[in-house]
Amino acid sequence: MHLSQQEFKAFVQENSENRRLSSKKLVTVWTAHTKQSISAITMCQNLKKVGLTSCIPRKKPTMTEVHCQAHL
């Protein structure tokens, strides 16, 4: 199913506080909002068109003994 660009941009702006939702959860929100079902792949493709790409945050580095001593 093809989504209109304006409709999708409006949806993204409304849900901007939910930045960390997975694509599957965004599909659930989209389906509840518009009564149109789409796949998670379609959601990802449309997010990329709007300029939003996925990323995995880096893990925090472990503290060495030197860092632990400096905190004390």
C-alpha cells in the first residue's frame, strides 16, 4: 500500500515523542490511527524517505580500575 507523503509526515510529527519505538510498534500505532494495515518493512522505507533512519546506540564503556579510583 502506498502512503501519501503528507499523511506520513503528519503522523511522524504527531508521534515525535515516541522516537524509540520499534518499527513493529509504529505499525501498530499507524494501524490504530488510520485503520490501514502496513508491513514493518513499508514503515521503515517510508521513515527513510522522510529522513529518519534507525540506529543502535553504543554501549557505555566499562570502567577501568583507574576510573573507579578517580571516582572515589
